[in-house]
Amino acid sequence: MVLSKGLWIVGLAVIASAIWGNSYYSDFGLLYRVIGVILLFSAGLFILRFTEFGSVAFETIKQSTVEIRKVVWPNKTETTQTTLIVVGVVIIAALLLWGLDSLFSFLMSLILG
């Protein structure tokens, strides 16, 4: 528990130093600052990975990638058919709303004169 809190402090300090260093060394080239921020940010995340929360989060990410591989993505025909259905429903809904708007406008003009 104490080790986890210590790792949190160290990891967040490394990430904070990346943010601070990016603004403090603004006179250096952008490429060098980006490389420095990426390296320090990665080091901070690597340190945070060994905390209790980091271990759970890392395990969740690993399980998510396994589940993503199990997803069956639609082929081109299914995608095209679904897209056409959605476009058709949107057109029908738009025409229905336009018709209702026209009807209500006509009724309001009759009531108000």
C-alpha cells in the first residue's frame, strides 16, 4: 500500500515534469520537446503501471484487446445495405417531419387568420 502510494507520487511527478519541461524549455525545437514529453510521459505511465490501480487498468486493457479480436466486423455488402437502410429511414423521417410542420403551419395560419 505504501509502495503503491510512493509509486503514484513518483509517476505523477515524472508526468508533471514532462508538462513543466515542455513550457520551461520552449526555446528548444518542437521536435526535441515532443520527444522529451513522450519519453517522460511513457516513463511516468510505466511507473504507474506497477501500482495497484495500474495493474488492474493494465489487465483490463489486455482483456479489452482480446475481446476486440473476437468482434465480427460486417463485410462490404452488409455495410452498404445498412447504410442504405439508415439513409432511407432518415429521408422518411425528414419527409414526415416536413409534412407535420407544413400541416401545423397551415392550421396555425387558419386559426390566426
